[in-house]
Amino acid sequence: MNTFKLKYAPHFGTFASAGSDLIDQIKYSADLGFTAFEDNAFSGVPMPNLMGIGMLGQTPEYLDKIGKTLSDLNMEMGTFVMGPVNWPPNAAFTSGKEEFRNIFLDKCRQAVEVGKRLNGKYVTVVPDAADPTLPYEIQTANVLESLKRAAEIFEPHGMVMLLEPLSFPPQVYLKTSAQCYLLAKAVNSPACKILFDLFHLQQNEGHLQRNIDLVWDEIGYFQIGDVPQRFEPGTGEINHEIVFKHIYQKSLATGKNFIFGMEHYNSVAGIEGEQKLLDMYKYLDNSL
């Protein structure tokens, strides 16, 4: 079995050769040495989905089964996606409309119950689309109001909403690590941190190491995906060997410990592709 220095988190579909049952894929991932697992599908998306099953759409019994499996294997549940208020996204957060805010807060309460069953503390939150009818500062104030109220829901349960900047679709409000930093600082709660997604942020802003340093104290989680095709490391333009080493050394220096979600597809289908992916992660981890 491999022993990784970093907590890489596969998702449903990363190791599909283990079978169609998510439980079997979790067990197979553990056998390979992975110590975390995440889910990147929107709530209610039916199984199978290439990067998840949508945890908010699963039955309590199945969530309990996943949580017990992870616990028995000494694996940590990574993030799961709460999903937008609407898709394609509209100005649910930025408009400040109370009806949209209430839908979002109800989703937060649902996410707490899901997190309890999974023994999971992280949930991905995306503040939907910009509102071109409002000044940017007003939009930000509206987003902050929703996030502060969400933090009040998550914080008593030790859960963390992860703010994820996106590179698509073009109308999304949250696009940079600096925006995330401003929001996390303003919310001022351990329940609100940054999801630093290498795939999205390489496209939106680049300068990954510099920006990681700038927002370091508010980062709660990392996700991986090479650019431009969102495959495993080594298939695109990001130098993961340098970036991983930078994060690892900074983590040791500051006493921080992160999950690294493998939010990408396999560049080659089947077992051959799984082995290619595994070999790359072993190489990168051995280079730390």
C-alpha cells in the first residue's frame, strides 16, 4: 500500500474499475493508500456522475453507510457540494433577495445533517452569479450577509463552508482568491474558508504560489485539476511538482494540514488510466 504525505481525496469515478458501488470504490481507494474521499456533484444529481453522486440527494441510510465505511477505514470525508440555488446560476446571493437567501440557508441546514451522517466537516459553496444591475460593492455586501448567516448555522457543528471561485460559466460572481479572502475575512468565522482550486484559479489569475501565500491564512482546502482539460496532474500547464512542494513546505512551517481534492477526470479510460493517475500522484508525493 502507498503511504502518501498529503491527504489526496479521490471521488466517485476516479477508480471506477472497483465497481459501480461507491462503497467499493472507497474501499479500493483506501487499499491504494488514500486517506480521504470527496464528492463533487450537485445535490440531487443521480448516480453515476463522473465526479460524485450529490450527497444532499442521497438517502439518510446510504449516507450513514458511507460515513461508517470511511470511519472503519480511518478515512476523512472531504468536501461535498451543496449546489447552487439555481443552475445555470442566477444572482441568488448578489441580488440580496430574501427568497433566494432563505433557499440557500435551508440548503445549509440540510448540509449540516448530511455532514453529521458522513462525519464530514467541509461543504463547497458557490455564491452564484453576478448582478449587473447593482454596483459591485452592493453585490459583495449582499453576499456577505448570506455568508454570515450561513456561518451561524455551520459553526456550532464544527463545519466549514468552502468558498470556491469558478472559471465558468462567465456570469459567476466569485472568480479570484482575493475575492474569497475578502469575504472570509469579513465573515470572520472558522466556518468560512477558501477552497483554493488550482484548475479554476490557474485560468482566472495564475501566479499560484504568490496567491497561495497572499491568502494562506484563510485557505481551508485545495482541489486539483490540470489546465486546460481538467485531467490529472502532468497533463497540462500547471507545474504541480513545484506547487505541491510549495504548499507542503509552507504547511510544515505553519502547522496546517489540508485535504487535496482530486477534482479532475482521468485522461485515459479504464484501468490503464487509473494506473497512470496513481503513478503521477506517487511521483509527485515522493518529490515532496
